[in-house]
Amino acid sequence: MKKIRCLIYNFTVLCSLIVLSILPSACSKDPIREKIITPPDTTKVATYENGIFIVNEGNYNWGNASVTYLDNKDNTVIQDIFNKSNNRSLGDVAESMTISGNLGYLLINNSNRIEVVSLKDFKSVSTITGLHSPRYLEVVDSSKAYATNLQNYISVINLKTNTVSSTIQTTSWTENLIRYDRFMLVTSIGRFSEPTAVRKAQILVIDTQTDAIVDSIQSGKEPIGIVIDKKQKVWVLCSGGYDNFEAPSLLRINPELRVIEKVFTFPDPKAVPSRLCMNPTGDTIYFLMGGVYQMPVTSAALPAQPLIRPEGRLFYGLNIHPATGRIYVSDAKDYVQNGTAYQYDVTGSLVKSYTTGRIPGSFCFTKNSTK
Amino acid sequence: MVPLSKRKSLNISLLSKYAIFLLYSSGLLCFPLFTHAQNLKDTLRLPEFEFKSNFIIDNQGFKRVKMDSTLFIPNLSADLSTILSEHSSIFIKSYGNGTLATPSFRGTSAQHTQVEWNGINLNSPMLGQMDFSQVPVAQFDGLEILYGAAGISRTSGAFGGVIDLVTMPDWNNRFKAYLAQTIASFGNYVTNFNVAAGGRSFQSHTKVNYASAVNNFPYTNDFGDVVSQQNASYTAFGLSQELFWKVKDRHLFSAKIWYSRDDRNLPPTTQDDPQKIETLKDKALRGVVEYKLVESKWNLLVRSALNDQYMKYTNNVLELESVHQFYSWINRARFSYSGVRNLTIRPGVDFVYDRVNSDEYQGIKTRTTTSLFTEINYNITPKLKSSLVLRDDLIDGKFSPLIPALGVEYRPADKINLAFSANLARNYRSPTLNELYWKNSGNPDLAPETNYSIEVGSTYNFRSRNNLFYLEASLAGYYSWIYDMIVWTPIEGSGLFIPQNVSEILARGIELGLNLNGTVWGFDVGMKNNYNFCRSTYEKASSGFDNKIGKQQLYIPVNTFNTTISIERWNYYFNYNFTFTGDRFTGVENNSLMPGYNLSNIFIGKNIHIKHFILSLQIDINNLFNLDYQSIKNRPMPGINGAFTIKLAFSGTNRP
């Protein structure tokens, strides 16, 4: 009986001890939010005016988009600079970044907003709302820009007030865009709710003075990339459809006559090219298709071999430095860890690599970026 | 029937209830005959102390844990995810209040936990997993967790384990009923109605549940503003009807039907555009008919079930509307023979036919699975018992490799209720239909995932002779490899994700359980604790540039702990639940994490007995210390919130 009493006593004491030990720890008032352990990042940069921004998409619905900054002056890499300067997340799926003057425009696809930041300190200047899954932004002039949406309209952005001033109605979703003369050429990929067979694929020609669609050019399915070469020819890359509906193709378009002059059809419908880029001299095209491919604009055929082989990496973003012509390509790895960005010279030899955030998708260079 | 020798070998200084309990859980076949002995009056009363073990080493060497009605009664308005995260060692990954909740059991993925309701697998054949927030507690009477290889006796592919939801008749009942209404914070309401009627040979049980929630709880967003959760409302309705018919204690017929309908808005993340509206509508109809025959030396069980589910997902931003419909026809036959001394043989066959009509598949897809099953229990000595389980699946005419599991159990002493167990198993998980057939990315060439596991464990329980104190403890350690794990992998240059057999996982851990019950100065005091240590790491990299080897899997905590303290007297009852969830990594390279957190919930209630009626009033306070937390990044969780429940039960006509 004594033993039992002893047990009961111990039991009671134990219960009270546990309750007492739990209560103080349970009273913690700090909000429980994600913590970054490594890399410990204590770098301080005065401005973000001379360098390269790597826009990390982040995982869909995880809200972990970020911007990595490569500083040209002291060769530092700084992670998640938006969060650092603004003490909040950039948002969900950062698609692209465009610079106009001293401001950066970050298109946050799944948050349906554009974050406008000052390049001086990356502090948020304004948040533009009223978009629908924004994709890319192209500047018309110092007061106006167009932003494409996964919706049947293009948003006209007033860069003075940082608001959506009007919309241009389209018949389907729009993707990439480039300025040619007084026109904006916008690729239109159709609505993804429709089967690929009926999805419209065209290049819309918009008069930037009237914001009116004045013409359109039919293209291969899913035109996702558009660049202009030194002879003012427009090159359009068509993926052929996310479901491999048709073979991917690369088109050369005469923007004056608005006709397709040349079609390069890719041989393997399962190998899908993406991220069409032009070098600063306008004579060489680059794109991703597993590896990084390089193609002179005068070439009679598509390149057979990549310039840079992936060697197990998952190349996801690509851009060419507007001053040096160097190749910047990113490895998204398995999408659930931080990526890596690589800098290659034009011959395809590795210069440098950088750790990035989650799913590095695009590069944006400051005007006076020299490296 | 369980061999007599087994009963003798038990230390019967325990209450007979404990023995009955062990017997109940030791066989699929025998339980309805023993349930009349089990005191189920409490299904309509509030918790009274039942001295029975919750930790079971059974099937000779496999771990099981049982939760019973005493736990469910004060949690009638809860769902399965709440019960398990507060009271078991299974980690539940919750995307928010009343929204998607998926399990991670012993460091595995959601597809590796199978949920059964009366022998029907509830996991969708499309997704291979189950949303635990959609299973209301009010729809079942008991729950059993089969850990790791214990699940092989039910199904293949449950590397984590099986959660078995059961409903059972009370043959002593004539008529009982209750009506309960819960009014909770954020415009959440739950109504439950339950009526059971019948006699010694026939019982009918009807359960109705209805929940509606606005669920617009306030939270602090990134800008530091307090805002309301958007688009998180839901309604859920469930109706079940069960009939049990017993003839001469030998034949048992049952027919059960369960209809449920969920209409949910899926709440956005804190980073989403609040204009985004995602909805999910689910309708499910499950029916099962069953016959059991019990003879002195052999038993027979035959069961046929139909599971018909409809799901519709919409997303206004992507202009998406996608409809999925599937039927599963599930059949099971089990025979049990114990005519030879020390030996029981249980052969069986399962036949499952799945038919899916999905907007995301190209055409209708079907799958036929025939499983051959045998379980052999052999008592080497009265103290040392062994069990061999063999299963083989024949999927669409193709044999999968043999699934074997071997367990042993050793009870060293007659007077001390201590048992040691060990088991060893190989298991396979066949790809889900989504993994095989999803439009443009399904991979019909997928191989099954393979799992090798070993486990050792021990249980102990002790009861004081005056019945005033009871202790039970359980310890288990496991080591489990998963090869060829299917992961949706981005394909170079295509922008597509395609499921591939690319990953390898090593999960190992320790589970500790300690339950104490006692009567102190007239107060009935109980305490239940679970601690779980789990390292679940990636063992294969996708390339030389991938640095995830040896890193903890995403969103699986290494440490979890929960404790529940309950106190009862004068028809008042009080309950305190504490849950600690350890750090969870948000990237596979383990560079970022969601910090661990402690949550405390309490409830206090009073039962008022008025003749045959019991009126119960209960107040719940959840997140007692108003912790501002996120379990998953950018998924807000509610701060302190409460609920009030009033329940009127009628239970007067039980036979003595």
C-alpha cells in the first residue's frame, strides 16, 4: 500500500512539474515565421545601382519568391534583398524584373501585383495591383509601360503614378513583348483552359501611341520568346505547346512587312526550347534546350550541339549581359532547394558561379552594369 | 478465434477488460462477438476511466495503438487531423484551420499512410492520399493505428502505417440518442445527431453531422496589419446508416452506408492575391456489406464494398474547372483456422477494381488489383510467439514481388506485463493513377516503390492492486529504407514535371508513449504522452550539383511531443492538451526552416444527469496562449479561439 501511495504521490508531482515546465515556454510571443539558417548574410550594400538582379521565382503557392543581387563593385552576393529592405516577403512566383530609370519593376505572378522598388535601396516605392497573373513588362517611354497577363488583356502602366492607367483587350493570354519602332510586339499564347489545338498563337502588333492592336501575325503554338537582331529582324521562339502538341519552332519575322521570313523547326518535339536571348551586338541568338545553345543570326540551320552542356544541372533561366555579352544561366536543381547561377564567357567557359534563391528564373542588369 | 493458450499466457491479474481488449485487437474476425462484453455504454457518456491498454503488441511482433470513444466524446466536433496531431505520434501537416491536412507517419509521405473505414480504403486511387480534415470524428466509434509493417495485414504500400476507423454495435443497447451543437469562433458551427436502437440480435445506428464555417479568423500579415482570412469557408455534411444482425452468436451480418459532401473554398496563402478563388467540392458514397461466421475452430469473413467519389476543383485565376469521378469496388475474404495447437492460419484474398473518369486523364482509366494474403501465427513457446504475413498483389494481370513480414514477440515474465517485439518486412507501393495517367505528365513506365523496414519495441503495463493507479509504457524504434521513391521531377528543357522513381529515403526514429491513470483524493487524473523522434533523410541526389544527401526531408519535424492531462470529479471534467512540433525545414538543403512551436488547448465541461438524460455543457479554448504561428510557410493559423458545446443525450434503456 505504501508503494502505491508513493507512486500516486510521484505521479501527481510529475504531472504538476510537466505543466509548470510547459507553461512558460508556451507563452512565447514571437511570431513563428520562416527562419533562414544559412548562408548567414550580413553584407551591407549602399545601393543596388551597379549589378545584376537574379529573380528567383520561388515555389508556386509557397510565397518564397526572392531577389538575389550580384554586386559589381565588391563582387558580393546578397540574398533576398527585397525582404532585407522591406521586412516582408516579395510574394508568390516572381516572374520577371524590368528597370526604368532608377526604379525596378518586379512582376509577381501569383500575387497579382507589381512591386516597384528604388534601385538606391530596394525599398518598395509602390505596389501596383489590378493585374491578373502578370508575366513581363516592357517600357514604352519614361511615362508608360505595358505588362502582359495570363488573362485577356494587356495592362498599360502609368510610370509616373505607378498605377494601371488602362487595359488593352486581347482575345487570349499574352506572354512576352518587345518594342519595335513605335510598335509593341506581344506574343499571345492562347488560354490554357482551352485545348492546345484551338489555342490561338500569334504576335500582336500594338501601336504604342494609340494603345490599339493594329495587326497580328500567326505563329507556331505558344510563342514564348521574342528578340530583335541588329538588322531589325524579329525572332520568335515557339515551344509547340506544353503538351508537345507540335514541334517547337524558331521564326524570323520582318516587322515592317509583318510576315514570317524563315521557319526553323526543331527536330525533337519532346525537347522544348525556351528563354530566347540576343547578344548585345545583335548577331547571335541564345536559348535553352537542356543545355545552352548559341546560334548566329546568319545560320542556315539550328545548332546541333549545345555550347554549354547541363551535365546533370536543370538550366532554368538564361540571359546575356548587355555590356559584356557574357552568358548568365541558372540551375533550378530540383526546385526545392536554392539554385545556382553561372557566368560563362562567349566561348562557353565558366567564369564564376553564385548561390541564388529558390528557382532562379530571370536576370535583370542595371544600366551601368559592367561585369 | 484466438487460441486459448494466448489468453492463458496473459497476466490475468489485469482486468478482464484488458484481456478482452487484446483479443478484440488481435484478430480481424472476432471483434464483434466480444464487443458485447466491452463496456460501450460510455459511447454516450463522458469520459470515465477505462483501464485498458492503448499500446498493443499484436500479430506477434507488430505495433498497434488504439484510441477509443472516451477520447472522441469530448471532441465530437473535431476532425481526424486534430485527434491525431494532439494524441498520436503521427505528424499532421496542416495548411490551415479546417483545410487540407495530410499525414507524415514515421518520416514517410502522405501516400504512405492508408486510411480504412470498416475495411474500405478511403485513400483516393488517383492521389493515393487522404485529406484528414475531411473525416469527422463523429462518424466512427473507434480508431486503431497500425504502425509500419503492421499495415501489411491490411494493404500494401502503407510504409508509414494504416489508420483504421471502425464503427461497432453495442448489443446491450435498446435505444440511445444524442444531439450536440457546437458554436465556435469565426462563425463555425457543428451539429451532430446520433441514434442507436435495437436488441440483442439487431442494431441500427444512424449518424448525422453537419458543419458550416465562415472561418474568417484574424491574423497578422507581412505588412504588420491584422487582416481576416479570406475564402476559407466550408460546409460539410455526412450521413451514415449501419445495420447489424447477429444470429446465434455465430453469424453476423452488417450493412453500412456513409454519404458525405464537402463544399470548401481553399484559403489563399498570405502572398496570394485575395481575388483568387479556389474551390473544392467533394461528394462520396461508401457502402459495405459484410458477413462473418464464427465457429469454434475457424472463422470466415466476406465483405464487399463500393466507394463512389466525385471531386470538382475550380480556380478563377487560371480559369480552371476540373472534375474527377472514381468508383472503387473493394472485396475482401478472410478465413481463419486455429484447429492445430499453437497455430493459427489466416489465408485471404482481396479484389479491388478502380475506375476513374477524370478531366485530367486521357480517357477512362481502370485498375484491377487482386491480393493474395496469408498470416500464420505460431506460438513457439507460451512466452515466445511468432507471426509471418505474406502478401502478393496482382495488378492488371502483373504480379508484384512478394511482400513478406515476420514478427516475434517475447514475454519474459508471467507476473509482470512486459513484452518485447521485433519485426522485419519488405513492402511495395504501386504508383497512383495520377502518377501513371495524369495528362501530359503521367508516367506509365513507373516501377513500384520498395521499402525495407526493421522495428523493435517493448510495452509494459502495471496496475496497482487497489486499481487506483495504472501505468502503461511503450517504446519502439524503427529503421526504414525507401527505394525508387516516386517524385514529380522537373524535366530538363520541357517545363514539365513527370513522376519518376528517383528518390531514396532513409527514415529512422524512436517512439515513446507513457500513459498514467490514477485516483488522487477522489479526482480521476489521467495523463497521456507521446514523444516522437524521426530522422527522415534524402539518400540520393539528382546530380552532382544537388546537395541534399543526408538532409532532413521537407516539412517533417525531427521532434514532436504531445501530452494530455485530464481531471474528473463531480461530473466536471477538465482536459489540457499540449503539443510541441519541432523545427521543419522548408528547403531540401536544410538552409531554412519553420521554427518549432508549442500549442496548448483546454476544455472544461459538466455532465448533468436528469433521469435518463445527460445534459453536457463544454467550453473549449484552443491556442490558449494566443501564439502567432504558421505551421507551413505563408499559411496563416488562428490565434486564441473558443467553442461552446451543448449536448443532450438519452440513454436509459440499456439492459443491465
